Amino acid sequence: MPSKFKEWKKNIIYHKKQILLALLFLAVSMISMVYSSNYVDSLNTISVPDLILDSIPSVDLSFLFIWGFVFVVAVYIFYPLFYKPKKFHYALGMLSLFILVRSAFIILTHLKAPSAAITVTAPSFLSSISYANDLFFSGHTGLPFLGFLVYNDGKIIKYFMLFSSVILAITVLLMHVHYSIDVASAYFITYGVYTLGTPMFGNSIKEPQII
């Protein structure tokens, strides 16, 4: 156990500059998310028809929508911190890029949530980052899919993330809180984020020298 802790500590110290830069990038991306989401929520937008949503009933899955997603985000962040410390800055960098790209799409896409959307009451600690019209593309679908792509060297975590992405995609559709295009496009855009971000952050994944 002590040797594992020493190895973990060595990896964290070795990548401390990359981790600090990734945290800074994450802070910038979170600020961009807040501004872009507040912007679209302030607009006078309309709901539009959706072929899939118009064919299925609304189902209240608020618990899964909120706490399932919180759990997935926690796993995405804490898994590399404790089990893959050399990939921690890479995972944070990819998450930051994902949020930044999604913020840009949110600003460009001005739609009101589907008319039959279930109203979700977020817990107080999430209320400041909960929005109604930050639709395109679905973060509930895309973020766990990003985890599937980032953690491709661990079979259990990889398929947990893929399973979570599918379950949360179904959840947001059944709750009518996203249009079907928000969900479908999330997979393609997230893969684009992964392809763009891996050369930016993945090349700095290295093992510390053993002295």
C-alpha cells in the first residue's frame, strides 16, 4: 500500500504543471458555460416539433437525470485522480474542451426546451448551473461517451461510461428535456472533441522517471 501511494504521489507531482493548467482551463470553460447558458435562457425562443418526442410519452426520471449524471461526473473526475493519476490532467483537459465546445454550440442554437419537457428541480448546490434551454448538444449523453473514449485502457470503466451514456440518452428523451437531434449529435461532436483534444492533452501523459 505505501508503495502504491508513493507511486500515486510521484505521478501527481510529476504532472503538477499540467494538472494546474488543466484546472485553469476547466475554470475558464465553466465560466463560458455559465455565460452561454444564461444567454440562451434570457432569449425569447420557441419550442419546435420533434418526430421522436412526439411519438413517446413524457416520463419523470428526475432522480436519474440529476443524481445519475452527478454520479457519472464524479466517476469521470475521481477515477483518474485515484487510479490513473498520470491521466488526470488529460481527463480534465478533455472535459474542459468538451464544455467549451458545448458552450459555443449553445450560443449558436436558440431553441426553447420541448413543450412536453418535465420540469426538473435541481438541488440547491446545483441550482446555479442548472438551465432550461442549454440544449444543443446533450451533455448528459456526451460527457459519459467522452469517458468511454478517454478511458479506453480500462475495460470496466470504459463500458460503464458507454452504458451510462446510453441510459442517460434514453432518460433525457423520455423526459423530453432534449430534442432527439441534441442526443444523436452528442456522439458525433464528442468524438470530434476527443479527436481534437487527444493531440493537445494526450501527448503529455508520461510515467515519472524512477530514481
